[in-house]
Amino acid sequence: MLKIRDLQKTFNPGTINAKTALAGFDLTLNNGDFVTVIGGNGAGKSTMLNAIAGVWKPDYGTIEIDGVDVTGMPEHKRAKFLGRVFQDPMKGTSPDMEIAENLSIAARRGTKRKLKWGCTRKERESYRALLAQLDLGLEDRLSTKVGLLSGGQRQAVTLLMATLRKPKILLLDEHTAALDPKTAAKVLEITDKLVRENNLTTLMITHNMHDAIAYGNRLIMMHEGRVIVDVSGEEKKKLTIEQLLGLFEAASGKQFSDDKVMLSK
């Protein structure tokens, strides 16, 4: 479903502020893979997600989504393949529009728009059923403006919006990092449910080692713009945080030192 080959990206090249964010990054995802991504600050995690989304073009390398080379495809055209949830709960939704209206926009992504009612009665009923599955009481608040929701409720709605049209790839960029632990756990539970029920190929960046191990069928660890640890299946299920740190040190020759990640153990 996703094939990335020798992806390279340097910001501010030729200057004193030059920073290589991706250095020959390779990754292949099969259909339905749920891959958690972890790494220290500056490892290239968000740069990799932005490259897939088309936020910027890589200096070198190729990106294929479901057999289509999207390397040179602009962001707005590439969006039809992707669903994305950001770290900031304020992104991904329109705060001054109702929950139902936001879901209607997501339902029409990539389709031709016509002059007709923005949200039909039939659609509202389908949205009510979808929201009820979240167990957050939002099914009775279809007319509530999204800006009035809590951060966790808003991320849950954004997740629904990102998965409504079953994207080829779902990109989750530390989407629980801004939430309190209890709310983050609920959003992760909803994430896992949506990914499994829709068999979505997913990349989830997280700073939490426990979550990286607990969720998904595969875990990759990045360092200096490359994948240095890649575990899946039974090996991942049995992995401990101490073993993960040991794998990092063996592959990089360094001790893992990112405070944000270490404090989340």
C-alpha cells in the first residue's frame, strides 16, 4: 500500500542552518498494516509524514501509494489517498461549523460538489450511528459547533472525518500528545477500533513507548532520518521498553536520550 525508497530531505541546504531530516529513508507497508513510529526529537518522524502527505517535495527518492507514484503530486491531489489527524485538536476541523457539517465535508472529500443541501436527513442519521460508537454522547449533539467540544471529543470527531471515506493510508501525527492521560487512552481505544474495523493501513507517530508497543502489528524506530529498528508480529507483542531501548542502542551506538519519550515510559 505504501512504498518509500531512498527518501532524502535537507532543509536550508548550503547554509549554516542546513539540517538533514531524511537520509535515505526506506519503508514498505502492506495493506492493513498498523505501524507505530517512535524516535527522539529530530529523528525525522514528522518530516516523513509530511513527505507522504505532499507538504513538501523530497530532494530525492520516490513515494508510491497503492502502486501510484505520488512523489511529484501536489498536496491537494494527494489528499484523496490520505486521512490525517494532527497533534493539535484545533486542526482538521472547522470550529464554527456543526459536527454534522464537518462530517459532511469529510464525506464529500475528493468528489464533485453540487448545489444541494449540505447535510441530508439520511446522512444525519448515519452520522448519529457513527458517533454513538464513540461512546462520548456526541450522537445527540450533531448541531453543536465543533469549537465547543473538548480536545478529546474534537480528536474523536477528527478521527471519524479522517476515516469516513476509508483512505488508502491514515496518518496520525502524535494525535494524543495534547490530551490528558485518561482522554488520550480513550482516543487511542477509538483509533484502534476504527483502524481494525476498516482494515486501514496506518502510520501512528507517538512519543509514548508503551503505546508504541501496545498498538499495531509493527513498530519502527527512527534515528537521524532513517529506520534503525523494525519489529513486528510475535516479536513486537513480547517486546518490553527495556528491550526496545536496547535495540535502539545496538543499532545507533548511542543511548536514547529524548526527555519527552523517556518521561512517558
